[in-house]
Amino acid sequence: MKTTYSSTLPNELIEQLNEYARKLNIPKNQLIERSIRHYIQKIKQAEYIQSFQRAAQDEEQTELAEAGLEEFLEQVEQL
């Protein structure tokens, strides 16, 4: 399903949109869709990285990870 969305953009951005849609030989709406998807993917990646950075600063999380690693290594040694 698709929904129509209207927005006002600065002229400079519209000019760039026109230019790159022409260069890539794709419709402007497709370029906008790809750009939004790409931007959201980058936001998700940044959130993922931040969650690991927060976990690395949490002593309890570090202890749990180390305990899990010790258990894993014991299992590997039994193989």
C-alpha cells in the first residue's frame, strides 16, 4: 500500500532532486523513497552502535557478557 504525502522543500533541495533524478534516470519520487530508506537505515545503525556503547559502560552488562563467554569457552573445551 502507498500513501500520498505532500511537503514543501527549499528550492535548493528541489534543484538537487531534479539534478540527481535526471543523472540516475529515475523518477523523483523513487529517489526520495530511496533517500528516506537510506537515511532511516543510517539512524538505525547509529542507534545500534549507541546501544553497544551504553552496554560497554554498564558494569553489570560487562559481567554478564564475561560470564557467558566463560561458559562458552568451557563448552568449547569439552568438544
